Amino acid sequence: MTIDHGDHRVGGKTGGGPHPVPTSAYGHSVSIGRIAGIPIRVHWTFAFLIGLVVVANWSLGRAAVATGLLWIAALFAFVVAHEISHCLVARRRGANVLGIILIPLGGLSQLEAMPEAPADEFAVAIVGPLTSLGLGLALIVLGLLAGAHVWPPTLFAGSWWARLAWLNLLLGMFNLLPALPMDGGRVLRATLARHRSNLEATLLAGRVARYVALAMVVIGIVYDFWLVLIGVFVLMGSNAEVDAAQHPHRDITPRDERDETS
């Protein structure tokens, strides 16, 4: 998932020069390294996910706790691979990549501004899901060569080949949902922007995103509370995208930093 911290386009044009993003835009996060020169940071809320895994598996013993933590590590390793693909294509298309931040719900690729042309936004958005789908298919092939059972789909039982393969396939397919600010929502907006202004495309994509977010919340209430959280995140993100498109010149600098420079 990519987050645009710079100015926003209207009618296919940039609304002024890109705004520099203050360090505080990262929130309270910890650097864990760089890949291809791209900073990787973990948000402080990630501690809650670690704690949840430990508590959920504590009664099952240390081995279960270790397996749970290993699964989280594997999950977010592939999330980083997904996000790195976004960043590399964005950088190739002329965007200034600020870094990747990991939160309990996934990863965010932070760009100073999205590439201007719809074709560039399409390329940046689609490469993440394609990377995950490609990794998933590659793991299925490797699993079959290793003699592992990869069917039926599984995430929490069976061979690690199958679990990691289906994890990546699910990650790729889920991110293709047409809901801003998810990758599928950006693909939808970029496609709409080929024959519309960016504002019109964003309004339409935002409307679709709200329906998808509502469906996530309803389904999540019945099946999985995490889906409720993702639905709320999508709803907030889509509203922010629409607001940014409607007000492209709004100053995003935090108040305290504006005061210091005024």
C-alpha cells in the first residue's frame, strides 16, 4: 500500500511543488534497517501484535509461542517484499521514496508524492500485488518439487511451503480489492484517470472504496474482527484521499513545525 505525503493532482496536473515531509510524519517508529537504500521502520503499535501472539499461544507452551512469532516474522518479511516492489517502481518513475513503515495491519510505502501520470500510478500500485502473487506461485512450485502438500489452501497448518505460498497469494488478491488507499483502489483510480481528471477519478474510486470498507466491516463482525479494523482503516484512508484531491494546496506540515518556521 502506498501513501502519498506530498501535493495531490487535480485534472492530471500537480498542484504546486511537492511538500517536504517532516520526520514526525513517521510517527513513533523504530528503524530496523534499509533495503536498496529504502529505510524500513516499525511503528510502536507493532508491540501490541507481538503481545497478542504471545498471549494467544502462552498456554500452549514455548514452542507454540516461538512458532507464532516465526509466522509473524515470515508474514512481514513478505509484506516488506511487497512494499519494496512499490518503492523500486516508484523511484524508477521519478518519485521520492521516504521509506516503508510496518504497522499491525500491514505495510505502508511512503512517497513524497505519487507519480503524476496515471500510467505511473498504475505501475506503482499494480507491482505490489503482482510481486505477492508471483512469490506465491513460486512457493507452490518449490513446495511441489519438495514433495509438500499445497492443497487445500492453508495458513496455520500443514507444510510451511503451502502456508507461505497461500499467504502470498492471499496478500496479492486482497490488495487488489478496489478500495483506496489499497493497491486495487489506486489501480482503479489510475484507470479512471486516463479519461477523467484526477479529482473525478478519486471521487469515483473513493465511493467504491466506501462500499468495500462497509462490506469488510459487516463481514468482519461475523467472521474476523481484524477485517473490521482493516475496513475502518480503508474508510479513513479513502476519505483522506478524497479530501486531499479536493484540497490539493492544503498545507500538510504539522502545526508546531509551521510555527517554528513562520
